[in-house]
Amino acid sequence: MRAELTRVCCALALVCAACAPAPSTVVPSPAAAPTTAAPTNAPPGTVGPLPATSAVSPVGLSIPAIGVAVRGLVPLALGPAHELQAPARFADVGWYAAGPAPGDPGPAVIAAHVDSRSGPAPFFRLRELRPGDEIQVERSDGAAARFVVDAVQRYPKNAFPTEAVYGPAPGAALRLITCGGAFDAAARSYRDNVVVYASTRWT
């Protein structure tokens, strides 16, 4: 996260025809990489400091268990309402460029659409992942960050777990986000979000 972003609101859901935004939550300014969990008495909706970003970016994503192999991830930023913007094209996968790069300390966030009117999008099968499945992210510095799925959860968009997604981690962590649950035809959006939690299995 850039230094000038001292405190910004960030909705943690996708914004698209099939994915409406979740309520805004606060993401604080970067600081040194945390080594402990956020205190339990922290104000609701806030998370601990995130590590500063580097010049490295993710350039490829591979999730063999669900047949995802993507090159050329696009950077995602905050929109006018301080919501995390989804990739402009349904076929793209994006990463939250104001947060840590996958493989750096802290929680990196990658998001993509679940589907569109024309059919499945890159994260259509995200909900099928299971603990132990592997995820690999290629980085622009030539390194490859390997993650192992810890959990897959589904949340109502009005109860998105901001602290769990953006909160401190004792090492490199990865969050994959898409839409899920029932489709609300009137609102033209899914009611839930699917979140995959993965880590480098630090010890």
C-alpha cells in the first residue's frame, strides 16, 4: 500500500454485473511486517498494519486442482466509493496492487469474476478448492511463490470478514476472492463471497 494511503475504505467484494460490492471496511496504512495476530480489542472493521508494497508484481497464477492457468494478472485499485474494483474484463484475474505482492510478508489479495452472461469466468470453480490444494504465483522477479490452501469459506456480503482477509499474518499469505451463493436477479449480483485462505505453511 502506498504511503500516502494513510487510511482508506476498501470493499472486499467484486464490482461487476454479477458481483456487487460489499460494505466498506477500513484498511490502515502500511507498517513493518506484523508477526502477531491483531489484538482482539481492535475497533470493529479495522485490521492491523499491512506491509509496504515492493516493485514486484504477480505475472502468473496456477491452480491445478480447478484448471486455472493465467498469465498477465492485472492490477486492481480502489473505486470512487473506495471499493476494490474487479477486473474490467471477465476473462482477467487481478491483484490488489496497494497490498503485498504474493510471496512477500502479509496477505496478498487476488480477485476474479465467477461468471458472466456468456459463461464461466476464471474463478468459476474456486469454491471447489480444498485444504491441501496447491496454488502457485509467478512473480515479476522470476521467483515462484507456492501456497497451500488452508480453508475455503463463503460469507454474506454484508458480513465480509475484513480482519481475516487483510489482518496480520506471520508470513506470506494469499487470499483468493470471487462471488458465490445464490444469484439475486433483482440486484443483478450474487449474495455471497467465496474466500480461499492459503499460506506458505509457515512454522
